[in-house]
Amino acid sequence: MIQRQKEKYGWEFLFLGANIDTVETAGHLGITPDRAVNYHCDSEGTRLNYEVVGRVVATVRCSAPLDEHWKDAIEEDFRKRQKSRKRT
């Protein structure tokens, strides 16, 4: 269904996941790795997701292409906090 909607209607799909292999899971659904991102499922990570997705929706609603860096802030937060969790 996802592939059909992408091809027929030009839909964009994003996959945000916590506590899973997000890229692998997204791939099983037909969502490419550039549209999948891991995040920390806490208030800070969830807030950041809403901010980023809000910007993505605004971009797409203006018929602009989705920038390849759309998820950079989420990935940076995930990496930074993942490292600090491993040290404790």
C-alpha cells in the first residue's frame, strides 16, 4: 500500500522509531532509509520529533521537496544522548 500511494499520489512517508531497528523495520514497510530515524522516546526526544515533523509538513505543504537533511537534528540528539547513556 505504501508503494502504491508513493507512486500514484506522490505521498511521502516518514518512519520514526524508538527501541527498534528503525531502518530495518521501515524497509519492511517499503520506506527507504533516508526517511527513517531513531529517536529517544522521552519528553525531549518526542518534543524534537514534533518540531522536526512540523517543519517537514510545512515544507511539503508548500510543494517544496523534502531536504535530505530533514532528520539531522533528531539523529544528532539520538547519537549525543546514546553516547552519554552508554557511559553511565
